[in-house]
Amino acid sequence: MSRVKPYHVVLAVVLIIVAVFLIRVRLAAGEVAPVEAGHRLATAWCRECHAVEPGALNPGKKAPDFVAIANMPSSTELSLKVFLASSHPTMPNIILTSTDTEDLVAYILSLKRK
């Protein structure tokens, strides 16, 4: 019967601690509010054509601003998800993950006047 060497125990404990740490970091990264994450995406990907923030001017941009989109009667979570998943000749063909789509939709809907 072989004995467990002390450094194997230490190594196993260190690996468990690292695994728990990485899981917590990953979970913490996922805890960014969808609205905040959607705002980041809109700023990075959509700002060239859309005014993405409330009060932002949209001079010379042919695309509607996000506040106007949010306040359209047809703008629902489902309709925005379908729109973003569909190809449109006037928009670049940006491929969004499902999480990106959910975050962007959450941000747009957060701009709806109550």
C-alpha cells in the first residue's frame, strides 16, 4: 500500500482553492447587470449609426436612436430579439451571442419612458 505524500495533499488543496477561485471569478463576471453590459455593447458596436444614450443627439445619423426604438409600441423583448437575429440590408451583419442579444435588448428596453 503506497502512502500519500504530503506534497500531493498540498497540491490537491491548492488545485481545489484555485478551482473555487476561478469559479467565483467567472460567476462574478457574469453578475454584471444585463443593462450595463448592453450599454457597453451599444457603445462599442452601435454608436456609429445610432444615438445610444438618452439625450444624445443623432445629427446626420440615418438610424433611429435607442430611446425612440425603446418607445415604439412594437418594441418588446421578443420583437427586439427577433430583429437583432435577422439580417437587414441597412445594418452591418454583426453576429451576437444569445447573451449579447439579451443584454442589448435589456439596455434598449431600459430606455423606455415609463
